[in-house]
Amino acid sequence: MKNSFVIKGNLCQTIHAGELDLHPNAYAVCVNGVSKGVFETLPKEYASLPLYDYGDALIFPGMVDLHVHAPQYAFRGMCMDLELKDWLNRYTFPQEEKYENLEYAQKAYGMFVEALKKGATTRASVFATRHRYATELLMQLLEESGLVSYVGKVNMDREASEALTEESAEISAYNTFGWINATKDKFKNTYPILTPRFIPCCTDKLMEELRQIQMAYGIPVQSHLSESKGEIDFVKFLRPDNPFYGDSYNEYDLFGKNDDIGTDVKTVMAHCVWSTDEEVELMRKNGVFVAHCPASNMNLTSGIAPIRKYIDLGLNIGLGSDVAGGHSDSIFRAITDAIQVSKMYFRMVNEADKPLVFSEAFYLATKGGGAFFGKVGSFEEGYEFDAVVMDDSVLPHPQSLNLAERMERAVYLGLDEKKVTAKFVAGRKII
Ligand code: GUN
Ligand code: FE
């Protein structure tokens, strides 16, 4: 049987938000790429499967990056002195223009994919640029890496630099058709996702074209929503008839499910820092995923997303690195950032919204975002088998620690950037 084996080690996961599920020295069984669950002693029926014994290593479900810009990886950790609009114009658009050149794209995307592969991320929802062929090249590289990803050729026909603005809505749509047709059945683990950059960069005509494309192909959607106050004011100016920002995606049926017309468009919106109650209610009703990107929200001085409120309301939520608004591609880092910003929100904004605890943020990074990909993010029976194996002996400690302590410490101290010894994606061993 392909992709069938047993792994042994210290298994750490969150089945429910707010509760660690820890199994020292236990077995996780994978059959045909799907988990059969965690066992303290190995059931006889699995005894003949190959065994990877990882000794005293830590084993986590793979991390899910629900929002990352591949072309921006090249300038991560730089250009952190401006807010969203100026940051886009001054740094981001000039960087993204370079992906017209396939030689540059090959080099820069190669580095991005290599980094993602080496770390703890097993799945990602990725923005490329507006360039069709560089996007296809990125998809090829991601496919070869073994990771599972959604990748979007970006649509943008206004409010960007001349070189990055598509010539017209029709040309944007034409290139999007070409790209989807070329990629939708080409790869096993890499799928196209419709990617209007955000409302400021998309004319009404383009949004209408994207509605048609979505209907024709049934593919999911990713974009940005209510990230910064200046952006929201600008959207209000551009689309005065929409009562709130998210309504301008919803108007084109690019905002989750719509029971009135019987559509269900899987959608992820990054940020949602300043969403109004109405917007949040529509996201809840439509099952729209929030990609919470705390590092980016700090770096671009956008604000703090009220994640406790979204959790209490039962929204679908995952974490995103938002490289290069976020400077690190590590989702371990996003976990600790999410906890830290929630503490600041609690202290500075609203003491009714309790800070996140570690197990809640870990859940968002695994099962929370994993739900965008299906049954992903834990070792429960029936889940796709994504696992990261790490050796925390590289983080010496003077006394012996229990498994909960080791798990938290591995995340806070960035073990994903130090020592990933093995990695499995849907039961395929990629490291
Ligand atoms: N809004 C539109 N484009 C972008 C982008 O590239 N990064 C972030 N953080 N927000 C955006
Ligand atoms: Fe983003």
C-alpha cells in the first residue's frame, strides 16, 4: 500500500481549541495517506507496516499558512517603515514587477519554495503576481516540493504602478482563463485559486469578469479585507453603495456561500482587522475563512484583529504569515505573534476579550486553517496525514521537561527554523 506506515515519537496536537492532546512515545498510523489515529500501543493489524521510529523527537501536525505572498519573500525583513498604501506603492509593487522576467521568477520563487519546504509548513494558500507565466512556474516549483498549495495569479487592473496594472479587465480575465485552463488539471497537489488583489485594485468590470470565471470553474477565492483604515475609507469612496467592504466581494458572489442563490465559493480573506459587525456576521453566515496575520498587522501598523471575538462567534479562522508584510514565513512565529497581539488587545482595547492561550493559537495554525484544505491539521482518524518531526535536543534545558512544556517551548523558540528532521504531507515523506 502506497503512503502507508507508522511513525513513533512524542505526538502533540490540538483536537479542540484550547486543549492540548499529548501522546508521549506513541504511534501514529497512516494508511494510503490518511491517518488511522494515535495509539499508545500499536494495533496488530498495523504491525507489518514500515515503522519510522523518531525516538524522543517531537511530532506535530503540519502547519498551515493561510495567506502568503510568494513574490514578496525576496524583500522580507526590509522596508518596514511605511503603512499599507505607501508600503505597496514604494516597495511591494516594484518588487512584484520583477516577475515579468521568468529568470528572476525562477530564482526568487525557488528560494521561497525551498524555505517553505524546509520549515514546518505543509500547506499554504499563496498569492503570486499578476503575471501568468511566472505564476505557472511557481506552481510547478511548489508541486515538485511535495507541499499542498493553492496558488493565485493576482488580478489587478487599477491603482498600482503602470507595469503591474493589467491593461484592462478583459485582458486580466483572458489571462486568468488561460492560466486556469493550463493548471487546473496539471498538478496533483497544486491548485489555482481566484485572487483579486483587493477592491482598490479591481474595477467593477474586473469583478464581474471574476464572478463569471468563478462560476465557470468553481474554484476558491482569496483576497484581502478590512486590513487598514485608509484602505477601508478608499473602498467606501470607490463603492459608496456597499454598506461595508466585504459586501463588495459578496455582490460578485466571491464571498463564501450564498444560500439565496445556492452557491458555495470557498473563500479566505486576509486580515479582517477592522471588520464591522455586519461584515463579521456575513463572514460567519457565509463560512468565509479569516486568515489572521498578526506580524503583518504590526509591521504595517494596521491594527489588531479581534480574534477572540471571531473565535467566540464561531468563524473559520487560520493563521497567515503574510510574507512580506509579515517578515517571517514561520507559522510557529505566527502562533506566538497571535498570542502576543491578543494580550495587547486585551490590555489596551477590551478586557472582555481574553488573550489567546497557546493551545488555541496552535489549533488555529493546524486544524483552524487546515479546514480550508479539507480534513487537515490533526492525527485523528480520517485526517490527511501531515506531520512535522523535530528534534528539540538542539534547545538544551537544565532539567527534564514534560511534553506540554516541550511543545510550547519548541514553538516559542522557533524549532521549525532550527531542526525539522522529517516532514510528511498527505502521507508522502518530503523530507
Ligand atoms: N493588500 C493588497 N495587497 C496587499 C499585499 O500585498 N499585502 C498586504 N499586507 N495587504 C495587501
Ligand atoms: Fe497579504
